[in-house]
Amino acid sequence: MLSLREWQIRITALFRGQPRQSAEFRELVERACEWTNGRQATLKRQFNIGEYERYDWYQERGIIIFSTAGNPQVVANIQFVGSLSNRTQTWLWAWANSTLDEQLTLHSRQVQQTGKERGFDKLTTAKWRADEADGWEMTSVQAMLTTAQGVYRSPKSSGSSFVTLQNVRRAADDEWYEPAPDAR
């Protein structure tokens, strides 16, 4: 039997256009956000993530490159989590986005499977009303469940794409990297 508080949460979620959330799911989100914050602090300390002038992600290569003054500094493999639309104020899971390379949505599919197994509607509902906090929470959940090294949000005028980062490394250590002629 549900408590009065659980009923209130479910009703509020319905009115907001969001899937329902159980106390167990809220605990998972809280743990995931705490876990991800620790990972982000390490990335910032080791690689200065968030301090570079520019980033470019390449879906065909499954990587993101952080650069300054046109010089690549840090490279990471990415997995898409989902996107947040500023226009519709909705979250769309990567596993439900047909424009993404299937190889880059494998981790979001793992999250979806966890949602099915544990009855977590927010992980199994393709699209729902959301704000930026929801995007960061779902990204944190994916990061923790797949043991990602960190997370990143790619903002654009229409919204944001969220990714997890794996195999973060200095660009100079990457096999494809060749410094610009004037950087030698």
C-alpha cells in the first residue's frame, strides 16, 4: 500500500507530464549525482574539463575533443545519454533518438534495461517533460550505472545534448593526434 507521500509524488508527476518516481528511484538518483560529482571533480583536477575554449564531438568516431586556440588538449570517448529541448521542455533518451549512431547509445540502452528490470519509469519512457536538472540527473544515473569517467553537456540554442565520457586522455597521447605545424 502506498503512503500518502507516495501518492502525492505520483499525482504531482502526472500533472507535470513526467513518469512516476518511487522512493527507490529517488535514492538511485541521489546516489548517482553524488557519485558523478566525485568523478567530475577528478576530471577537472586531472584534465581541466570545463576550462577549454571549445569542444567538438564527432559521432562517426565516437569522441569529443576539447581545445584551446585551435589546439586539441583532451580527447574522450563518448556515449550519448539524451537531449533536452528548450522549445518543448522535454527530455529524449538517446536510445529513442534515431539520429544517433547505435554504437553511441549502447550505454543508454543498458540504463533502459535497468529501468525495465527495476520498474523505473523515467528510464523506460522515451520522452517526458523535463528541465536541465532532470538532464543532469539522468546523465548521472547513466554515468554511475556504466562506470563512466565523467559527464558533459553540449549546449546549443535549441537545447542540450548530454554525454558520458570514457577513456579521457591528453590529445598528444592519442593515436590520431598531429600537432599543427606552428605548434612543433
